[in-house]
Amino acid sequence: MKLILFFLLVLALAGLFAWVADLPATVTLNLPEAQAEVSLLVAMVAIVALIAAVMIVWWFLKGIIRSPEQLTRHFRSRKRDRGYQALSTGMIAVGAGDSGLARKMNSRALQNLDPSTEPLLYLLDAQTSLLEGDHAKARRKFEAMLDEPETRPLGLHGLYLEAQKLGETRAARHFAELAAKDAPQLDWASRAAMEARTAEADWDGALKLLDRQLATKQIAKESYKRQRAVLMTAKSMEIVDTDPSQARSLASEAVSLQPDFVPATLAQARAAIRKGDTRGAGKVLEAAWKREPHAQIGGLYVHLRPGDPVQDRLERARKLDQWKPQNGIAARALARALYEAGEYADARKTIEPVIRTEPSESAFLLLADIEDEQTGDQGRVRHWLAQALKAPRDPAWTADGYVSENWAPISPVTGRLDAFEWRVPVEQVLPLVDGKPVGAFEYDATVPVIPQIEGDDAIPESRPHMRVDDVTLSSDEIEPEVVTASDGSKDAGTSEPASVKEKPKAASAAEMETAEDKPDRPGPPDDPGPVGPPPKQDSPYRLF
């Protein structure tokens, strides 16, 4: 396109000059002593040439006049380029962990750049100081950044990270609050400010901060609903004893935001119970149970009215089992209610299928209680308790390795919001032998039917065998001691021994081998006997 325009411009100028040349016109120049007459084309060419000459002379004179400034600008540009090159190399060295090169490039950048116009020099100096281990100098550099609006968020972030490293939680929260106030769009500042408010149980402030995060589009709509439900549940749990009406309102709104959030449902039901509306609380728990059974929902529903007789609790447990038949959670709740009502046979029939399909620690413990009350067989009780130790643990509220029976809005380990999850706690890692974990639970279908051992069929108590040590006997001990008659009997002829006192005989080698190779007599099947501690092994690691 530009080429076409240039061609058209040249064509227009050529046509203009051709048109001027064809004009029968002259230009007369009157001088004091002479008169010159030229054609119009020559006059135009002379004027254009004169203008071009003037422009060339002006450009030359201007270049001479401005040459010192241009030379200064040229050297300044070269210096700035060297400074930015050193700054770039220094930042790369910081990322690579080369503190020596970073310090060298920092000094070179300071020689070529002005820190007041290039704030990255503060960052390079601070990061280099951190690599060198000089945290005090790094903090001073971060504090210097607070004076400039451009570098203030960077300085606050650096001070926040340093405070966290030193364990200064209060200072870290202070810097995060300042950063969130100055720049609400900063994700790290909003997150840290949220942790600070939740750690102080400032639920109203946390809700306001959450609304501000949604307004600045820092958080998705679904995450906003979830966190708002968590915060409102936490506030409801805090004020349920002082203001049950508001607590119920907050929990109801949390349930509307997250219908499957069990803590919100429990908080709503407890607030209704506290207010005296047990019927409303029952409807809330029934609706939640029908959506998804939960152990805590079932437990609260069974004990809906404190002080109710066991038969009323049993009736509510039967309803749970009717709504969710063949469900392990419902069966455990019903078995517990049957046990508390004294119906041990029905409780056993209810819990035994659960042990086969969904073995758990609480199921075996309940079966041990039933066994103790129904038969009083301590051997069976110990057996079920041993099975409970090896069975999978029951689900609980866990957060960052911390296990709790009750839900909490934040993790007690990290302070993270909405950290607790209802799941089976992490089990201890077991050693493998032949591809199987040692001590892991393996259900035996024949275990529930254990014949009771009575009378002469009882297995005698096991006793450790006797180990015979090496015995060395003297000749006096080997020869028997002979006691002869009195002197008056010498004439009677050959004397005969009146009595022989024998010493204990030494055990033979065959008997010793038999005693050593003889296996231990096993104890009763329901009593494994004392188990000694495992042998100590030297650790390959050096402990400081």
C-alpha cells in the first residue's frame, strides 16, 4: 500500500512539473541595477533548491550546537544498559542461588543505576542478603520499600514472609492486614488476613473480607458459598448458648448454601433443640439422614431429647434403620440402641453382619460390651477387644493429621479455614512380610461362633518348659555314700550296707536336647499370653 501511495505521489509531482513547464509564463526579477527574467519552471526549481540548502545548513548548525547533549545522552544510555544488564544477571543469580555473583551484580547495578528511579535494586539487594543469611539487612531493605507507593506491596510481602520464617505470627498478620487494606486484589494478603481473622474468631470480619474477595473476583462463586457456609456455621456454634434464635438463622442460611454440609445441619438442629423446638430439629436431621446417612446425624437424632427413656431412643434408631436399610451406619446406631435397652441378643444379631461387611473399631468394641453383658466370658471379651485394635478405625474429623471427634472451622495445626474432613484417619504404616502388612486386620468368618470351654475340656494353663543348664559333678557326688554297721557286728562276717544315700543324678545329654527341643504348650485360644517388646535395632540415622 505504501509503495502504491509513493508511486502516486511521484506521478502527481511529475504531472505538476510537466504542467508548469507547458505554461507560457515567465518570472521577472527586478534588481537595483539589473533585471532578470526566467521561466516559471526555473523559478520553482530555484526556490526548492534554496529551501533545501537552508534546511541542510540549519541541520548542520543544530548538530554542532546539540552535540554535547547528544554525547551525554549516549554515554548515559550505555551506562543504563550496563546497569540493567547487571540487574538482570543478578536476578538470575538470585534465582540460581549464586550469592557471590548476585552481590557482584548488585554492586555493578548500583554503580550504573539510581535506586530512587529503579526500585528493583532494593529487591535485588534484599534477596542477595537473604541468600547470604543477613536477614536483618534484608528486613531493612523491605522496610525501605514501604516509603514508595510503587514498592509498598513488595515490601509488605517480604516482611510478611520474614515474619513467618521467624515464627512471629502477630507481625505476619499485621503486615498481611496492611497489604490487604492497600491492595485488596493481592491473593496472599487476603488469604493471610482471612487466617488472622478466623484465628481470632472474628467471624464478622472474616465474612466482610470474604465479600470483598468476591467483589474483586479473587474467589470463585462456589468457593465463596462454601467458605461463607463454614464461617456462618462457626458463628452459629459460638453463639448457640447465648442467642439460639440467631444461631439457628445463621445455620439455616449455611444449610441453604451447602445442603450437604453436615456441621451446618448439626448446628441448625442443636440451635433448635436449645430453643426448645425438638420437632423442628428432628425434621432437619431426618431430611439430612435421608439425603446421606452420617454417624453424628444419627447419634444426635437418637438422643434428640436429653433424658428420654431408652425405649424412645430405640424407636428413633429403628426409624433410622427403616429409612436406610442395609446401611452400616444405621445398623451400628440400632445395635447401640438395642444394647442400651438391654436387648443383647438382638444387638448381637444386628452388629454381626456389619462386622462381616464393614469391620470397624467401634463395631468390635460394641460387640465386646455385648459379650460382657450377655455371657460375661472374659476370654471372648478380650478376643473382641484384640480384634478392635486391628480393625480399621472409624471415620472422624481430620485436618492436617489432627483427629477430632467434633468439627472445627479451622485447623489447629496450620490455621487453614475449612480444613476438617470426615474420613478414616490415616493408619500407621505397617511393615510388609510376604507382601502382606504385619498386624493388619483380616476378618475370619468363623470367629463369631466360638464354643465356650467348660469343665474337663478346658485346656490347662500353659507353663514354660524348664531349661537344664550344664552341670559338672565331682567324684564324691557320683559315688554313693555307704553307711556300715557298728563295730560289734564285725565278727558276723562280711559287712553289708545298711542304707545307701544317693545323690541327684546329672541329666543326660539326650534329655537336655529333648528338653530344649520340646515345643511350648499353647495357651487358650482366647488368651494369647504376654507378648514381649520387639528387639531393639540400631537406627542407620544419626540422631541429634
